[in-house]
Amino acid sequence: MLSGKNPLLIALALGLLAGATAWAALRARERSVRDRWQTVNVLCAKVDVAEGTELSAEMIAVKEMPAKFVTASFIQADEDGSTEQHTPVGQRLLVPLKAGDPILVSHFESAREADFATLISPKGRAVTIDVQEKNAVGLWVRPNDHVDVIGSFRDPDTQQLRTMTLLQNVVVLATGRITANTTSIAEEDRRFATVTVLALPEEAEILTLAQELGTLTLLLRNPDDLDSQDKRSVVDQKTLFTGDRAVELQQKRYRTIQIIRGNRGETKVAARGP
């Protein structure tokens, strides 16, 4: 009787073994697939954000992404949004983001802009001048432009106002916080109240004292114009009121400066005088 049941028992045991083996294989495959698609939390844009915007916490969300697609450029975070890396809050975007876009380290100015000190030539000094629109060529001055600096002061003896050229053909390093390396400029940064120029240490001393004593004005010049005046004249009220020097300079201007007529690009270059 028992011998007749043996084949059935063996078959049942083999069936159970085969089922267990298949179940184990399915579980292993499931674990392999799950491991391959394991997710991590990364920071992404919660709303559309325009280029040049300074990120706030309200603009940032946490999103799950497959770990295999997340590189060191992504900013990983906990579920509450806290990060082990530097937070992007308060940093300005170089590119626009759509809601749901991952936030990358390379999206920020700090990742691209060189240290400002590296822009200063050896033996040179960066010195900052306070400016207003009227004495900074209507704020048309840009980094890498060449400018002259003139100063207006009260004569300590006569109290008359005098104006003179202090520096010629100096290079602008920055307008406000904008340098030649700045790749994204927010609208509010296009207006500035300071200009930083490259000068010798001795020239920096002159500019520093001149700012305390009077008013400085920038004169924008063509970067290819390397001429400089060896003899610098001083303009005072007498020079202004007599008008003799104005007539002399008008004739010189006609001889030496290119005249641009209207918007048609027509130019006329007068013969240069001696």
C-alpha cells in the first residue's frame, strides 16, 4: 500500500521543490530589478524660474529619481529638502528652469565665475569709485572698458571749483558686482553705484583721496585709443566764462575726432592737424 504511494509523494516533493526554486528565482529577479531602479531624492524646481533669479526656498521641491541617472552634478537631499552640500537658496541662476527640472550645481554663477582677485594684474590694484548715472556716462560703462577719470575740487585758497584729469586710459574691472566673467545679469544689477578700476598702488592713493575731497567723473574712451596728455590743463571758472579755450578746443575737435552723422552710419573724418 505504501509502496504505491511513493511515486505520488516523490512527485509532490519534486513539485514543491520546483515551485520553491521558481519562487526564489522570481524573488531574486525582483530584487535585482528593484536594486537597479533604486531612487534617491534630488532638488528640483517647484515652479518655473527665470534666468538670473535668486532662488528662494519656496521655489524648490524634492523629487525622486533613479539613482543610476543621478550624477555628482545633482543636489541630493533628504525628504524634508535638507542637503549635505551647499544649499542653492540665495544663489542666482545662470539658466531658466521649468517646474520639475532638476537643479544642478552648474546652474549657478558661483560654479563658473572666477575669483575676482584673479582678474587683477600682478602689481596692479583694484580700487572702487562711487558713481552716479550723470558721472558714469549714463551707466554705459562696462567691464573691460577704458576710461579716463577727472576730478572736480574746491581750491582751498580761493574756494573756486577746479576740474582736472587724474588718470588716463584705465581699465574697468567691474561695474557694481558685474565683471567680464559674469554670464547672467539680473535686471536690477544692470544699474550700479560703483565702478572698480585697475590702477597702480600710487594711483589708487590718488583716487581714494580725490573721492574724499571732491567729485569724480568717468570719461569713456575707445579701447584702441592709447593717446595720453603729458600736460594736463586745469579748468576753473575763469576758463569757463571767458570761452577762449572752448573756441580753441572746438577747432581741435573738428581736426581730430571722427564725426558720425545720424543713424545711417555715414562718417566723415577730418584731416588731422599737427
